[in-house]
Amino acid sequence: MAVLCISPCWSLLPGQKDEEEVHSDNQAVGNDLSDDDLIQIGDNYVHVADQLEEMVRDAMGYNGHTILEFEKLKKLATDMKTPLYPGCKGKYTKLFASLKLLQLKATHHMTDWGFKALLDLLRDMLLEGNEIPMTTYEAKQNICPLGLEVEKIHACKNDCILFRGYHANDTECPKCQTARYKRRNDGGDEPGIDIDVYLRPLVDDLKILWPEGVQVYDAYKRAPFTLRGLLFTTITDIPGGHSVSGQCKGEKDYPLCLDDTETLWLNNSKKQMYVCHRRFLPDSHAYRQMKRQFDGMRELAKAPRHFSVAYVYSQVNDLPNAHGQKSTTTLGKRKRDKEAVDPKIRWKKKSILWELPY
Ligand SMILES: [Zn+2]
């Protein structure tokens, strides 16, 4: 699982990780470059190299780097000066060779295997001690070692916990005792309302990002600054929204209309429809009086109420958080709301997003 990591590192260019690389778990690896990035910068090497040198110089003058980041910067600066093979006098440094080879791969849509075969051949053809990279990954790491770091985190098979922080070295889940390395052979379900378990690393980062922020380096101004970020919105379909918010499916399950939702169950297609949209029209609107053109009835009802954040919070505040195995053991399967009097029964959990301070 890719996790957003907030750390004061910078990236020369964004991109996707190659499928070729398989890394051990919980190991930080550099992000690398997309084919489009490579094509774009390949012909422009001299300009890019100048910028790169300047950025490396600036960044090395900044004191906020971790030892690992500093080592990466040093490697970048060295690779810019290292000849491709002993005695190579031309423009081909280790860094430039990696860049040109990757550009060739991108332009001609070479597969990783084909590219690796080319690298093997070139390494064999050139003088001993040459700096031809062993793999696509190594070539990309040469030109962009400071990507955003990606951390791989194991999750319990039953979605109870992530093996991180306090549980980083556990070999079994402390909640359901399932072995950490037990693999799913059913392909796995969606986590449903247990999505919160997977949102935990993101929420932990967001809780730092808004009130405190993190120190990052501005390569243009050549100075560190405090970066702040917040979760502005989430975009889901209705079932996905139910997983995130914990709202139950049922007759009152439209996320905005809540208690005032009007639905119609279609027996044959086994689907629920949201109806009575004429409620949103002004009282005097002609459509409200029409019968034949709609469902055979006049519409006299008012528009649904606006339910405030405080109202929803009051419904979920004392509910438990999601805790794995679809959180069914204590929360149970909530009844559809036609049987429910208490609006709280329309929610299965208190979503992890309520932890955010805004
Ligand atoms: Zn578990």
C-alpha cells in the first residue's frame, strides 16, 4: 500500500514507480520518473544539468536534511562528475548516460526487460569499470534519487490494524491473532467501513500538516519554509461514501438529505431510487402541481432540511471507531432505518476523519 509520507525531502520531477522493482517491506525507496518526464528533459540536458547542479549546491547548504538525504545529494553531485568509463573525456558522465539511456527507452517504448538487455550489452562493450546502470530502477535512481519516499506497510488480513508504530514488529494481529504473513487466498474483500484502518497513516500526517506544518525547502527562493496542508474534500461514489462516513445503507441513506431522504424500492431490479426531487422547487412552481407528467401525485412537501456538521457529529460522537473484520463483532449489522427510531442507528462508526481539527 502506498502511503503519503510527509518528510522534508524534495523531488526533482514526479513520476511512477517501475513495475520491475520489487523491494523488501518497510524499505524506503526513491520515486522515479515517467516516460513523458524523461522525453521532456532528455533533449534539454544541459539546461537541466545546470539547474540540477545549482539545486544540489543550494540543497547541500540547507541544514535540515536527514543523513540519508544528505548522502543522496552527495551521490547526485558525484555522479554529475563521474566519467562513464575510465578515461572518458566526452560529455558522457554517469548521470548524463543514465538520462540519455532512459530517454531512449521512453521514446521507443522499450520494455524493462528489453532495456535491461541493452544495459547488459553496453556494460559488456564498454571498458571495464564503466558506470552503465544494472537496471532501469538504478538508472532512474541515478537521475532522481530524492523522490518522495514510499513506505510499504503490512495490514492484518481482517483489516484490524496496520503493522506500524507500536505494532511494527508484531508477528500476529493483537486483535484477532491472525498471523502477520498469512496471505489471503480469496483475493480479499474491500475493507468497507474498516477503510479507517488504512486511512490512519494519512490522518496522522494530516494532523501534523495543518496545525504545525512541516519544514520543506524552496529551491526557487533557496530557503526553507513551513508547508501546511489540509483535507479539503473526499470524492467517492455513494457506496464508497458510506464506507468512509460509516452511514448505513437504507431508506434514509442519501448523504445530504439524511433523515429527509425519500426513496422508492424497485422490486424487480432490486434497486433503491432517490425520489421526490420536485421538493427542491419553489412552492409556486408549476411542476409541483403536475401529476401525469410525474408520479401521478402533486408534490406538496418542503425541500429537505440542511443538516449541519454539528447535527451529524451529535449522532456519531459516542459511536465506536472501526476496528476490523468489517467492525461487525460489536457494532453488529444495523437494521435498515425503517425499523430504526434512533437516528444514531443510521451510522456504523465514528469515522476517523472526525479526528481532524477542522
Ligand atoms: Zn486482525
